[in-house]
Amino acid sequence: MVIYSLRQSPEGDWSIRRETATLFSQLRLGPAIQLAREAARDEHTRSGRSTCVEMPGPTSTIRLAQYARPDLPIESAVA
């Protein structure tokens, strides 16, 4: 599964990362979420790979979107 993650900087703006690479930075939270979802959905559409968007929560990671391969149940795509 390809993971797109949102990270907040000490200054309060947000960046979008794909695994270890920063794709976009200095974004407000709303636009960062929309752009990360669009990027993950586009990669899933083009490659057929399972993708998701995550951001840090107060106690755990919050999954904001998930695009699973159609031949796999969601439980299998997450593992």
C-alpha cells in the first residue's frame, strides 16, 4: 500500500509526503487534505495499487481516505 501522509511543521503549515518524499509543503490543512486525497486517488486509478491518506491524531494516526484494489477486501488491503 502506498501511504500519503500529512505532516504539520512547527510554524503550523502542512506538507504532503509520499512515503519518504515531500511532494507539497506550506499548505493550509483543508487544501492539504484535498490535494493528498486527489494524489492518492490519481495514483490508485493509474496504477491499480492500494493507496491511503493519513494524518497524525492526538493518540493515533487518522486515515482520511483509502483506495483499495477492487479484487481485495478492505481488511486485506490495509494489512
